[in-house]
Amino acid sequence: MGKQLNSRRVQLKAMTYVKKSHTKLYLAVILITIIAVAGAAVAYSILTARQYEAGVKAGDTFTYSLKGYVQLTGLDATMTEGFDVYNNTDYYKVTITDVANKTVVTMKCDWKFLNGTLVTSTQTIDVASGNKTDNYGFWAIYPANLNEADLLRPSGFDGQIVNNTDPSGSRALNSWHINNQFYDTKDPTQSTLMYDYRDIFFDRETGMLVSLSNYQIFNNPQKTEQIEWNLVDTSVWQV
């Protein structure tokens, strides 16, 4: 009988012990696994993320013709001061002098006038972001091999995209189009307006400007001014 009681006591004592839980250990393992998988996913996304770069190289040259057209329809309309500079242009030549970090392009720009005057400037632009050293300098160069709906400046902030890719010619062309409305700050009624329309075509492989049409339409007094840039020569392909 004593042995039976002792046996029961041992059984009861044994029943006060429960199986040790490994829940915390399992959770820790799961958490570590999730972190590892997430880290691998981030690393993979970084490694496989699209890399953008300039399509030009040092020594490449691009020469443009510049033209301006004016239509004065309002009684008091006059040509904007300085607009005649376009029709006094012999050529505008861009020479690529350096490409750094894949997207940072430095260029020398020669603006030659019909009277023989030559104005030379230097511009550095990151084709991926659009950041440039000269706000008034040449800007119409983009990353190489963009496709329709791609951002023009993948690491920039303007949100503009490639509207169309045309592969039908000897060289594929990308294009984008924009229109904006501005008002004259001198007019408190904000009814003196200028409508700005731009059509830009650029070579897909190099990202370099091929043609630009800029129309500016004024309502008071009424007039239209049009600026045209057209590529006439380049060292990269036969124009």
C-alpha cells in the first residue's frame, strides 16, 4: 500500500511538470528567417535595379541650327527683346568633354553668330537627375536607351516621361511634349497670359537632342514666337 501511495505521489509530482515550450525559439527562428529573406530581397532588387547611364562619350560633337519665327497679330505687339538672337545664329555646337560616374556629362558649348562672334560656355549635367551647373546652359540630353513611359530624369523630381518611342527610322527617336500656361506678374488680374508648348525629340541611343520646337503664344497683345533647334551634324552618326 505504501508503495502504491508513493507511486501515486511520484505520478502526481510528475504531472506538475509540463512540456517545455519552444514557442519563443520558433518565433525567433521565424523572425530571423524573415529578416534574412527581406535582406536578400533588398540586395537582389539593388543588384537587379535598372542602371542608367549617359549614351555619349568624350569627343562626341553635336551641331545645331537655330531659327526664330514671330507672328505679330495684336496692334501693339512687338518682338520680345533679344529674340532676334536665334536668326543671327550661325550654329550652336556641343562637344562632350567628359563623362563621370556614368551619368555626369561635361560639355563645351560654342554659340557662333553670323557676325563672327563666338560665345563659349561650359555645362555639367547629370542626365539621370537633371541637375546642372548652368541653369541657362544646354540641358537637352537624357539617359541612354529610355523607353516609352520611362521617366526622363529617373532620379529627378519633375516627373516628365517619354511620351513616344519611334524605332522606324535609321535611329530610334524618343520624344516628349509639354504645355504650360503662365501669367504676367505685372498684371494683378492675372489675365495677361503666355501659353508655352514644347516638342522635344532626342536620339534614343545617345539621349542627345535631335530637334526642339518651342511655341510661345501671348494673348495681350497677341503674338506668337517660335524657336526651332535642329541637329545638322554630329560625329556619332550620319545626319
